[in-house]
Amino acid sequence: METTNYEITYIVRPDLNDDDKTALIDRFDKILSDNGATIVDSKDWSKRKFAYEIGGYNEGVYHITNVTASNDEALNEFDRLSKINDGILRHMIVKRDDKN
């Protein structure tokens, strides 16, 4: 079965302490891997100011996870759970075209 590459970018609340932020990232990486996705890498990008306020915050920590998946199950579960988790302000899943 053919796999597809995806990039997941999400914004973590800036007021989470390091342990809570690490636990949140580990939890969402596990959600992806438990549902059939393979994590290529998962890393913080940077803390950035927003153009407008999101959920009462003016800045957030951007985190990027690159995954490969053969179906949408892992992505759908990530999407569903990230919408109800108050540690994630926003998220975006993009299908990558890595053909050169």
C-alpha cells in the first residue's frame, strides 16, 4: 500500500511549562503512531507572536511533525483530539508533495 507524506503544524499554548508541553507533544505523537502513521520527525519550530489574538493569547509555540501514513485514520484522530485539547490553540495538516 502506498504511503503519503504529511506535515502537521500546531500551536501550543505559551504558558505551559516544559514538562506539560513535552507530555502534550508525546501524547499527540503517540496518537499518530498508534493509529498507523510513522513519525519522521517531531520538533519545535519557535515561539512566535500572532497577527491577532487566538484564545486570549498573543503568542504561541509552533511545533511541526512530519509523518507518513497509508490511510487517513491517524490524521483524523489527531484532528479530532486536537480540536478538544485546550493545550493546542490551532493546528493544520498538509499533504506534502515531495516529488522533485
